[in-house]
Amino acid sequence: MITGLPQSVLFCCDHNAVRSPMAEGMMKKFYGQETYVQSAGVFNDMEIDGFSVAVCKELGIELARHRSRSFDEMQEWGDDLSAFDLVVALSPASQRRALELTRYAHLDVVYWPILDPTGLGEDREDKLRSYRQARDQIKGRIQERFGPPSVV
């Protein structure tokens, strides 16, 4: 376990609609304002996924107002990726994009292989089970890396 929080963390995945918003929401819930947290995707072509909203709500994490954004939009809006202390990629495509965008910056880009639950499951309960599995993988990685939550 690596203890101590970085000052800022960016979580990223393919569309900023499932895994990275879950990670952003958990990080904010678990550690409050101790660290600055954002999320982004390689693309911004989807809204927040309803199953992500549902499984995070089970933990008291509100995602319904999340607005997806891409790396390109972050740059257009003046967000500098090199200003983050840590970039956590939750998909191979987001890892490649983050490494490409930060190749001249001195910051850590780590990859956490998290299940992509989209498209899994036959019915609602099966789908929720897949999303809970991804949520719990993210939760475990966050707590392994940053320690137990400081905010209840």
C-alpha cells in the first residue's frame, strides 16, 4: 500500500461515462477535499451510464450530475494534464492517450486494469452485478493505493 494522497489525481477511461466517473466519485467521497480529483475520457461521445449511477448510489456516491469530458476538451478549457500529480488510466486506450499527452511532463501515469462492464449481462440484475464488480475493483485499488477512507 502506498500511503499519502497526491495533491491532484486524474482518472481516465474510454468515454468518461462508466469507470472514470465512478473512480472520481469514490475518491471524492472517501477523501473529501484532501486532494483535487477529476476524470476524463479518450472520447466524449456518451452521457454518464445509468448503471454506474445506480451502483455508486448504493455507496452514497452521487453521479447523476456528472458531465462527461474528453482529454481534448480538458485542453480546450485550459486544463493542463501536467498539473496533475497522478493520472490513473482505467483502460488501455486511456493509458496510451495519457502517456502520449504527458510524454514531456514529469508525472506518474499508472494503469489499473478494471473490468469494462458495458455489454455484460443478459438482464438488469446481471448487468448490475457486472457494474458492481467494476465498482468494487476500483474501490479496492483506491484504498490499496491511498489507504482507508478519511471521510465517512
